[in-house]
Amino acid sequence: MTTSAVKEAPHPGLQLGSLRVPTPVVLAPMAGITNAAYRRLCAEYGAGLYVCEMITSRGLVEGDATTRRMLTFDDAEKVRSVQLYGTDPTYVGKAAEILCAEYGVAHIDLNFGCPVPKVTRKGGGGALPWKRGLLARILQEAVAAATPYDVPVTMKTRKGIDDDHLTYLDAGRIAEDSGVAAIALHGRTVAQAYSGAADWEAIGALVDHVGIPVLGNGDIWEAADAVRMVEETGAAGVVVGRGCLGRPWIFRDLAAAFAGDEVTTLPDLGQVAAMMRRHAELLVEHMGEERGCKEFRKHVTWYLKGFGAGGQRRRDLGLVSTLADLDALLAELDPSEPFPVSELGAPRGRQGSPRNRVVLPEGWLDDADGSDCRLQEAVDETTGG
């Protein structure tokens, strides 16, 4: 199932304030993906920091039932990590305090990277760092709320709105001045969304620009990519998003790579089927059979990417409603089919095309200070950015 090469010096790990992460790997929050079941599944393969789906600060403060349901943690989850979205400093501060006091979180990440139009049109996500004053106030409120609980606050952002409106270096300076423990940079602009190639040179530039740890994000499809990113940029660690879709075992490879071993996991279809069953089982455990199986359906295509399972079988798997149905369909797969090595290093998840323009509030680019900016909070149901 695996191949291994010569052992090299292990990575010292990642330090976020008082929180130590032995393997410098963070699972990127992805709405509808990184729920408690998936975090548990990934953690069964390797160490790292596994971040809960992004929640909105206003929803949490106002007691929204859906928001509260998203704050579900597995019994085996000893380090609770949550990504928080918000555009109002007061709400973000109150939400951070609730997370610390009521949910016992050990880490809070703030989202300033989402490229979804319904978020950026309200000035949120990757658009917000353009308003330097507003960014500073949000970060300061979150840090002030979390500090009495000794909970580190980090932030995730993008290079900027587009190539003509870069924000990441200013954001890094503001984060450091605000007491943020680390900053994660996705090496794309909002305009790029998930298209093209991530700019790792920008990650290296941010490393040189700030005195806090920088985490690199973008185009990590294999463990070797993560090691190369750290070596090339000087980043303190990596954030992995789309690269783990249908491949929870990548965290085993990542843990091994940062421990000094070069490992590539090549599961045959029988082993992948067992992972699929385990994933569905955990979803059912947390959500009940009907909802858990429905949630599992979206993962089928990712798990089977590159394998020769027929179209009808894939369609049937994408309609399962019980674990018994899933077991019967998985039993029809050829367990001896080898892993499709052509998929190694290949992008996973959505990619799309760059945008001609980013949807922003009227006059957004006229003033980069934004100290007195007031925004209406938007909800991103898609991704952590």
C-alpha cells in the first residue's frame, strides 16, 4: 500500500501561541466537507490541526440553530479548532469569546480569503483586507477576547483582490501588530478563485515580511508538494484543502514526510472502499443514517477518481440512502484494482476560470483605510477560501 525512501531530519512542528502542533499541517475548513466525521477520519491517518467548518460570528452570537449545530466535535477530538467569519469587529469579538468560554476551543482562525461573489459583494472574505483599519479592528477584538483563555487566533487570507490590488503584505503586518499567532496565505487572488497556479513566491515574500509564522496554502496535491513548499518559501507549515478530497490518507503521507520519511500511499480499490465505508459510518454516527448517507454522496466521485468503476455503479453510489445499500454496492467493486498513479499530483475539486472582475461594494476601492467601515455580514456556504 505504501512505498518508502530514505529518512531525513524531522520537522520541528508548528507553534501557535501556546498550542503546539507536532505535524505542521492544517486541514483547511471546507463547508459541507470538514464536519466532525471527516475531521475524525483524517485524524485517524495522521497528526495535524483539523479545523471545523467555517461559522459566522453573527449567527453564533445571535444563537442561530444551524450555526450551533455546525459546532459539533467528535469525542476523539482533543484539540478543537474553529474558523470564524465576520465583518463586524464587535460580533467577531463576542463570537470568539463564546467559542472559548462555551465550546472549549483551543484555536480560532479568522477567514479573510473567501472568493465567493455573494461574500465579496458585501466586503467580506478576500475583499475585506483592502480596508486596513477594519481588518485591524476585527483582529484586535478577536485577540482581546481569546487572550484570557490562552487561545491563539490566526487568520487566513489571499494575495489580494486582484493583481492590481494586493493586500497580503499589509495584512501580514496588521496581523502581527494585532497579536495574531500566525497567518495563512493562499497564493491566489480573489479574482483567480481556484484557477491557475498558486504563487508560492508570494508566500516566501510574506515569510520575509513578518515575524510571525506563515502557513502556505495552494496546490498541495501530494506530501512532496508540502515539503517542497516549506523548503522553497520558509513557511512554518502548510494548509491543505482540495488535495485531501476523497484522499484522507494524504495526512498519513504528510505526517511521514514531515517526520523525515518519503511515503506515498497507493491504496487499491478495496482499501479505498474500506475508507469510504468508514467515512459513511462516521457521518451516520454524527448525523443519523438518512442525513449521513446523503452527506456521503458528494464524496463518491472524489474517492473513485481515476478508478475504472463503471458509470452506473458510480451513479448508484451517489444515491445511497442506507449503510446496507452502500455495503452492497461497495462489494461490487474490484478490490484488487490498483491505485491509478496517473492521479498523483493531479488537481482535485473545483478549479474554474479567473474572473474578469471581482464583485465588491460600490466605491470599495476608493478608500483603503476603512477605519469607520460598516458592513452587512454575508454567509459563505461553500469554502474557507
